[in-house]
Amino acid sequence: MSLCRGCGASIEWIRTTAGRSMPVDPEPVFIVEEDGGRERFITDEGEVVAGRRALPEEEGPACAVGFVPHWKTCPAADRFRRR
Ligand SMILES: [Zn+2]
């Protein structure tokens, strides 16, 4: 666990299967995987998943679990966009 240099929030780093380290929010979320989904999530194994967050009534064992990239929620995200 470390702190975001932009906003001071707690973040975790996950190494993706592509070998990049991604900052993510530490709380896992339920994901509905969708081909062509516009949002990206990272599983704890470092896989990048396209899809969307599950609605509350969809949450459960059928969902994937993953992490939201921190730059989606960071109020200072433009500091570390597209390096
Ligand atoms: Zn931040």
C-alpha cells in the first residue's frame, strides 16, 4: 500500500500481465465483463478486463472481481495521465 502523490489517497500497485505497474484503488469491486466495454479494471492477477461495474443487484459469484485504476477516481488524475 502506498499513497497517491496527486491526492494522498491510499493506492495499491498491481503489475499487469503486460508488465506495467498500475495504481489502483485498494477496494475491490464487482465487475460485469463486456467485450468492447469502455471501462478497464485490473484483476489481482494483473489481467486487464473490459466491462463495467456491477449494479448492486448484479453483485455476486457470477461477477468478476477486480480493481478500479486509480486514475479513474483521482481528483489529480491529470498529473499522471498517459505517461
Ligand atoms: Zn490520486
